Amino acid sequence: MARRTAAERHLGSAPRPNPGRDPSTELAELLVAFHHPIRRWLTELLGVDGPANVGQLAAATDLAVGSVSHHLKVLHQQDLIEPAPELARDTRESWWRLKPRSMSWSVDDFDDGSLGRRVAETAEVENFRFQTRAVQEWLRRAPRESEGWRGAAYSTDTYVPATEEQVREFAQRLGDLVRDWSADCMAAAEEDPYAPRRPVRAIARVFPSEPVRP
């Protein structure tokens, strides 16, 4: 019997649009898929290093090939990655590439007490933990970085009285700035792919906060 091609093997996990489904259910499944620490790690590896096969991802993460394949299948079902069969040297290889998509949500997208609401609340916590780990890793590594990269890195905060509308306006302006800056970086990388670059993470939050006790 002929061996199935890589593209054929992934048909079972391909995303299937279902217009009749509850949007909140679909959003909850997306949050579960993306905010699993290992799956988010895999998406970042694909985003930074480009397409990779299962074996390469297993080697980069020290995970078993079967475990990597399982997590990739979940990501594929949610349309977060896609097969790249044209990169395979033979039918045994499974190559994947990141399929970037914007993602935003609020716990208010889900009914009180619903499973979706609990998923969204958990996703917010996991997202914060993820960002905290990223910042901690930078602070640990920063003293050994070059002066240029240390000086380029930046953080700021403010603490002012604001109305709900002002917070919404700030969030909109900040979101627009991040999207525009990201698009500029991607366009510049295509125009001059040989300029020295590194993966850079920008994190911003705005939220009500009482004075923090020491």
C-alpha cells in the first residue's frame, strides 16, 4: 500500500469551519489550545526560527516526538499552524509553519459560571505567568547582554486617576501603536533580511490597581 503523503496525514486535524457553532465555544477551545505552555512555546519556535519538522521541534524542546506531534495536532485544529509539505524531503517528514492570527478576548465574552468563563479566566492567568517568565528571563540575562541591547530595552509605567473611557482610549491607542510598529518591523525584515535582528517581545498592560503594599 502506498505511503500517505504528509499533506494527506494531516487532513484529520485540519480546521473545519462550523457556522452553526456557538462563537464562545470556539473561542474557549482556541484559548485552551494556545495558552498551554508547551503549545505556546512551539508556536514561538515556529515564529522565530521559521518552519520546522517534528523531529527538529522535538530536539529543540527535549520533548518526545509523539508529544510534539500531539501538541501540533491541537494547534492545527485551531488554525494556529499549517502543514508545509513542500519542505519535506520524503513522505515520512511532517513540516509545519506558523499561521499568525490576531487573538483578543475578555472574560465578559462568556456567561457567568460557564465553562468558557472559567477557561477565559485561566487563560488570563496563564498569559500573565507567561509574560512574567519572559521578563524574569530577560532580567536574568540582561547583565551579560551588550550595552546596545541593554540600552535599547525599555520599560515604563504610570499611576494616575482615569475614567473607564480614558482607559479604553489608552488601550486602543496602545494597540494601534503595537500593530503599526510590528508591521513596520516585519516589512523592514523583508526589505533587508541581513540586518542584525533578534526576537523582541513588547508587553503592555493597563488596568485598575490599588496601591501595592511592599
